[in-house]
Amino acid sequence: MKRSLKVLTLVMFVGIICGFFSGIWAEEATQKININTASAEQLMDLKGVGEVLAQRIVDHRTQNGPFATVGDLSNVTGIGPKILSDNEGVITVGEMESSAKKTKGATSDKTTKTN
């Protein structure tokens, strides 16, 4: 009886610890990379992006200004549909992306109300 109680206690303890860390691991796994602010080193965390390609992204951003959409990343030499699809959901352009969506929604609301 004592042994089964010890085993049960150990299993519960391990479960609690795993539950705690799973939240931390999940947060790290879902953290997006902002292509407008990420360093070349951070950009290398993207699938298919090495040192040279990461530097091209930074250089493109420096010369042309921030990316308005994630799709604009395809304007960088070497970034194609495969890299974009492999990193779908991981890349963001930050506030610009959500601002564009809000502005687009506000425009369509005005049109609907005036008609």
C-alpha cells in the first residue's frame, strides 16, 4: 500500500511538472518572428533561411523600408513560395499587419453604411 502511494505521488508530481513546462514550451513554439524587427540571427530560425538569406532580408528591409505584408518577403532574392509556406504562421510583420486589417475593415464598413 505504501509503495503504490509513493508511485501515485511521484506520477502526480511528474504530471504537474510536465504540465507547467508544456505551457512554456508551447509559448516558445508559437512565438512569431517579426521580419521587420528581427536580426539576421533571429531570421535564421526560419526554415530554409541561412546566414546569407537572413542578411538579404535585413538588407532589403534597410534599403526599402519595412515589409507591409508577409507576402512581401518574396521580393527578397532567394525567398520563394516554399520558404513562405514552410514558415506560414511563424512570420509576422507586427503592428503593420493588424493595422492594415483594421483599416481594410473600416473602409468596407463605411461603404456598407452609406449604401
